[in-house]
Amino acid sequence: MQSAPVAPWYKHLWPWIIIGMLATSVFLSLMMVRIAVDNQDSLVNDNYYEAGKGINRSLDREHLAQELQVKAQVRFDKLTGEVEVLLQGKSTPAQLTLNLISPTLESQDRHVTLLPALQPGRYTGRLDSLVEGRRFVELLGEQDGHAWRLFEEEKIVPDGQILLGDEPLKGDEVQRP
């Protein structure tokens, strides 16, 4: 009894399917490594100590805003892109800076310089593009050479308004001496 000749391995289908799956896995892994190296996460901070010291400086600015009883009502106009801030409290800065910080994408951050309008306590500026959704809202001002800051997480709605300075400070649960 003679058996049929056996074909070499490379003439069979299954070895090529297995080799194809392994080659695809290696290729996709190398592509993922390349993407990770080329597009580093911009939110990662290499110097944690300096960032920690910055939190204390930030809280000092927020305490000054509380001492000055600063509160702000921020309105966004969808049609014109105008931002209007009505400032209350014992501070009348020459200008304000409004930072709308995206929690995840640095490219979606917006920074607006607000200048005084005719009405006392009213400041206006213009956004270059529509902003909506969850943002960290930072309002910076200066009084007698000292900087103050209002900082809150808010949901921004076109043609809507938000209030700053109406919430207690976060991260300041320990009483200061």
C-alpha cells in the first residue's frame, strides 16, 4: 500500500493564515508604539513638585478673591462670539483674563482678554470660535499689584451664562494658620 505524496508545508492554507495573523499582530503593535511616541500626552506633568507648589500660589490668589468678595457673571453670545463679564466686589482691574480650559484637549483651550466697557464692572472680549461643554473656567484679575483668581468647573452653553465665585474653594478643606 502506497500513500499519496505529502505536499510541502508552504502549499497548505493553514500555515499561511497563522503566519498572517502573527505578522498583522506585530505590524499593528509597532504602529501603536509609533503613535504613542509621536503623540505624547500633553496633560502629563514631569515636575510634580513644582506643580504642587503652584497649587499653594493658586490658593493664595483665590483667597485674595474671597477677601475682595469678587464674584462674576459670565455671558457668552453665540452669534457674535462676544464674552461679557459683570464683576462684583472690591476690585476694579484695568483688564481681566478669561481662560476656558478643556479637561482633556489642550488644543480646545481658549484665552480671552477682557477690557472695561462703559458700565462700571462690565468687561467685554471676543472668542475666536464657539465654546461649549464642560470646561475649567479661570478668571484672572489684579488689585493693588496682587493677582486674584476665580476658578470653577462649569458647563458652558452657547447663549448661556455662568456664575463664578459662588462655590466654596475646592482643595482648601484644611484651615490655614
